Amino acid sequence: MAATPPGAQKMKIDYTIDRKIYDEFIKNCSRKGFAPQVIVEKLMKKFSETGQA
């Protein structure tokens, strides 16, 4: 039986974010059908690759 690669490791983060900005972000994610963690992961990846947000 072949070994399967391990699943993606996830990390829980805890940051203090302005309530108004957070509420607007969650509302927009919900409206467009995106999961907030996916958007944050993509922004973090883009920032790591390019150095720009």
C-alpha cells in the first residue's frame, strides 16, 4: 500500500483587528461566497511572494 502525503497543516491565529474592518470583511466574504480563511491565506501568500499586500 502506497503512503499518502500528509494533509495540509493548519495553524490557528489570534490577532486584534478593528471591529468595523472585521465586520465589513466578513460581510463581503459572505456576500461573495468566499470563506474568510481562504482570503486571508491568499493575502498572506501574495505578501510573502511579492512583499506587497
